[in-house]
Amino acid sequence: MQEEKIIEFKKALGLVIKEIRETKTGVSINKLSNEFDFDKGNMSKIERGLFDIQFSTGWKISQALGIKFSDFAKMLEEKLGEDFSLLDDE
């Protein structure tokens, strides 16, 4: 069950990043990677929900996309729904 929640979280995170990149900035993944020194392959994996990121990487990505991290986190929370939890229910 825990692993399923982590997969759901990574997919939602990737979708939020991709949506912001495409709608807010309109830049390609190549341009974003080149301008902000992200590995293109890793960025692609992040957007597809296949790669887990560190908190600091999320912060850096949100800055590169021109959005405050708190707004980024809020968008992620909305995508996951208010009942989502990474903790197993007791």
C-alpha cells in the first residue's frame, strides 16, 4: 500500500511540473534543462512520475518555472486531493 501511495505522489508531482512548464512558461523540457542545468533525462523521468526528487530539487524546479514553492506545493496538494496521505492508515 505504501509503495502505491509513493507512485501516486510521484505521478502527481510530475503532472504538476509538466502542466506548469507547458502552460505558464511554454518552454520545452530541453530548454528548461539547458537554462537551469537540469539533466534532461531526469527531468523527463520526473515529469512521467518515474523519478523521486529531493525537497531541494523540487524547490529549484519551482523557481526555474517562476512559481513560489508554496504555490507549487498547493498545486500538488490539489492534484492529490485532500484525503491523500503518504502514511498508512492504522
